[in-house]
Amino acid sequence: MNDSAKPVFAKAFSHIYVERGVRNHPRTCRLLAKFPDAVVIECEDYKEIFSRSRQRPDRQKNAQALLLAASKQPALYPGARVCQSFGNEHFYYASNVMNCVFDCEYCYLQGMYPSAHLVVFVNLEDTFAEIDRILKEHPMYISISYDTDLLALESLTGYLAEWCAFAASRPSLLLEVRTKAAASGPLTALPVLPNFIWAFTLSPEIVIKRYEHKTPSLFARLSTASAALSQGRNVRLCFDPLLRIPDFQIHYRELFQKTFAALTPERITDVSLGVFRIGKDYLKNMRKNRPCAVTCYPYQLCDGVYSYEKKHSAQLLAFAKNELLAYLPESKLFLWQAEENKEGDTDAYEL
Ligand code: SF4
């Protein structure tokens, strides 16, 4: 295993908080057994730790605690407006794990949660029961790895194996796992299913180095995607978020060239493209907690969502789309675009 493929939680989680109500849950026992030297602290509700005031998520990223809890609701939500449905009418996302072992400077989780500690909801069965209830009414498309990176955590949680087992007998359920992980081993051990999409987020090397801390290199991500393709899996490529970095044309052109030198375009299921965008309140929190080049860019606010000025978004998106059309037909490209005919206010934020 090369360095970039090592589980980044290998040295983390010296402290594990466990809700008393799930202390004897089989998944809790399985997870605790992986950390025999950890200090285990029982609590009534994980929010006692997770929602404390005046936390420093940026510092917690270097010493994440693990919180094992029960989600009070089934952890299943309607797809957010800033996310793509890929033409699926009934779009949801599941959030059985909150927070991520990677550390991207632009990650919305920093604006959404008061803490960077990793929460694993062990009552996956409640999410599955809710899905079965909804499936009786209509098919479902569920993204199961938005608020975390489940593939990076697979050797810890085994949740993808459980999702695969669940999806295998439910053809009207379509799942998407979004990942930046380089984890060919855990991935190739999972069954190959027609209703399971592996969505690899790819970025230029310069973006990975500057903004996507602790994530695997582009080469390592492409190796994992290649392993998935060679097993006949559905592979989606996500060039999202596109960042308006200096010389973006050079860096994204190089990214696309490297990508399709490693992966056969005809075997790619589809491609997602979208410029950086984020909800107003999340960006406000991120600027307070982690002012940096990405968070403090003078974005334009449009209908509660910050993104680049409209002409800059259009330029970035058009460039990426035109480059990709050299490799793929337009029918395979899914673009996230802000609603048309809405002008935004230029953001007046100053450091
Ligand atoms: S990999 Fe995704 S979820 Fe994890 S920190 Fe980066 S943007 Fe956030």
C-alpha cells in the first residue's frame, strides 16, 4: 500500500465517545474492537460533544475524535438544490456518517457542522427501513457519501459492504458513492452491482496540493477508478467543484488529458461538472473559522447561494465542457448551473 492509500484514520481516534443507548449495538462493538487502546467515554447524546460552543474545527481535523451514536431520524434527506440529480426524479441523500477524514479547504461541512469530529450513526437499519418504505411508492436515487467519504472509511465502518448487500436485492434503488479515496483493496472486494455508481472526484494536481489536504494524489485516485472500471463497475467522474484558479485552462486541460490517458472514455458512465458553490450561511461560518483563498474569494450571492460571478462561472464551465467533448458525447455530461435569469449581488466581504 503506498502512502497516499493508507487509511488516514490509522493514528486518529484516540478518544471515542459512545452514546449509552448504542453501547451494545453490534456495529458499536465491531467499531470499538478496532481501537483497543482508545479511551472510550460514554455520553447520553453525541451532541454534548459535537455541538459544544466555541469549538475549533480546523484544529480538530488534526486530532479527530470518533463519536458513535444513533440518528434520531432515518438519516435520509431530499437532495439539496446545490447538488445534481443526474435526471433522477426522486433524489435523496443519506447521512449515516458526518464529517470526513480528508480536509478540503472548500468543504461545505466546515460551514455546516460546529465540529470536525467524525460521527458514525450505528443504526443503519433505520435508514434501510425508511428506504424500503419509500421504495413501495417509487424508485429512489440516493447519494450515500456526501457528508463524508465512505470509501476512505470502508476498512473502519464496512458501511459500503452493508449498502451493497442492501441494494443487491432492490433494483429500483440506485446508489451513488462519491469519493476522493485511493482504496482499490476495499473497493474491489465489494460486489459489482448494476445499481451502484462509483463517483470519483478528480482535481488538478495543483488544487489537490493547495486545497485538498490529506487526500490521495490524482494518480492514486485514477488508479482506483481504473480498478473499478476493470471490474465492470459504473464509474462517474466528478470535476466538481471547478475552481477559478490562475491559469485554470492549463491545469484543467492537463487534468482531462491525464484522466483519459488512464481511463477509457467509452467505459465511463457519465461526468459531472460544476463550479464552486455554497450556501450563504455555510460560507459565513467558513470565513470565520478558516479564512483562506477559496473561502474569501469575492463571490456573488444569488438566491442564497454563493458562487463565481455569472460570467466567470459560464466561462469556466464552457471551457471544461468544450475540453471534455473531445473525449465524451454531450449526452454523458451533466452540468450544474445556477438557475437562469437570476442576477446576483456581488459579495462585499473583506478580510
Ligand atoms: S473529500 Fe469531500 S467530504 Fe471530505 S473534506 Fe473533501 S470535500 Fe469534504
